[in-house]
Amino acid sequence: MNNATTDAKETATPAATTAATTAAPEAPFGVAPSVALAKVTNSEARSDRMALEPANFGELGKLVQYVAKSGMFKVQSEAEAFVKIMTGRALGLPMFASLKAIYSFGGAVGIESKLKVALCKQRPDCEEFRCTERSSTKATYVAKRRGEPAFSLTFTIEEAKAAGLLDYATPEKKAAAAWTRFPADMLMARASGKLADIVFPEASLGLPSKEDIEDERAIPTTGETVPEALPAVVVPSRDFAAEALAIQNEIVAAVGPEGRKALRPKIAKFLEEADTETAASVKAFYNMACGVKVANADGAA
């Protein structure tokens, strides 16, 4: 009895081994496969805090289109959204924070003073950065960098007047101005932004504060800012035709089914990003290389 069982096991072993080592047939794109091609999501590919961030210029190009169409964040064009996101990326900021706190002024880019303070506070060498005095006449901030003495900076309403920031042509404009309605907040923004530039200049890569740019561009007689059109920034476009040709060459050079199988993740990503016509040509080329006949729209092979 035991010998029969042993013989049966020994007989079954080669067959089982052969079945286990036999490669599964290649599943063509666009044809119902026996094993579905798993789609890797952004969250799976990039599980860090930048998981939903654009990973390349192709994704960024699509994203800025949505942002410009939404009208959110005071973005008026795809080019402006592109500049904001790329500036934020240099500062290590996620897309949402970049769109919210980075501003474009014609040929200049500035960031909110609140963002400057946040960038300073998250640094490991920042031991202190806080407001010690706030009123309608002055604001004082103190900051300390590890290994250096604390530094204090005060910005007063007299300094704002001397700079012409409170000069307006008519009482009506003065009454509507932020300097009249929220003088303490305006003073805090100037004091904190200037202090961040002095103690932690590298935190914001030397970019000016949004408030400082507005002050420099203010018209002394009206308090209004000079409007300027944002210069055109061309978002680099991808040459999908060239990429398709390169992929087809890789398919031709692939050695056997395993070689083509290794290209599937790259091909799948390309099919998602390329235009419909180019994607279809690459899909058909891959299936042809696999020896798969794909029916056309009329059902003909």
C-alpha cells in the first residue's frame, strides 16, 4: 500500500514540475487575456506624500489644463499653473500648496510671507520663529537659527507711510484698501517675510515675498498695482510618434515571450498617455509580434 502511494507520487512529480515551469501564454493588449494586465496606480507607484503629484511633463501638461479650466487659485492660464507648480517643486511643496501660495507678477514670482514662515519653521535648525508684538502701528517677529543669536525685526506703520504704501488718490480708495482695514495683518506680513529672508534665506531659495512685490509695484498716487500680462511659457510637448517608434524597436529586439513580457509595464503606461491613434498602432504592433490576430471593428481578422 505504501509502495503504491510512493510510486504514484513519484510518477506525478515530473508532470507537476512541467506544469509549474510552463510559461503562461502572452496576453495581447486589447484582446481578452487569460490573465488581466494589472494597472499600477499612482498611489502604488509613489506611496509617499507626493503620491498624487505629476511624475513627468506628460502628466503635468494634462494637470495644468484642468487647473486653468477650473478658475481656482486665481490661475488664468496653463502657463501660469505650470510656473506655480514648478516653483513649488523646487521648494519641495506639493501641488496644492504651490497653486495656493505662489503668485506670478508678469516676469516675477513671489510667495506668501506665511509660506516663508512655514518653510522656516519646518527646518531642523530653526529653534524659534514667532510674533512677539502685533498692533495697528507695528509688528515684531523674532527668529533664531541653531548656533546663532536670536534676531528681531519690527515693521511699523511709519515705514509703510514712508514707502508710499498708504498714499491714495481719493478717500474712497483709501477706505477700501487692506492697509486701512487690516493694518496689523499687513504689518505682520512685511515683518515676517523680511525676517525670513535675513535669518533663513535658503528656505525660500531667495524668492521675494508676494507682499514685497506688490509694494514695489504699487502706484504711489493710487495704491493700485500695475497689471502685466504673464509671458507665455510653453509646456514641453511629447513626441509620441518618436516614442512609439522606439517602443516598436524594443519589441523587435526583445528575446522571446519573456523579453516582450518585460516590456508590458512600459507599453501599458505609454498606451495611457499617448493619443488614441498612436496608442492603437503600438498595441497592434505588440499583438502582431506576439502572433495574435486581432479582429477589426467589422469583425474581420
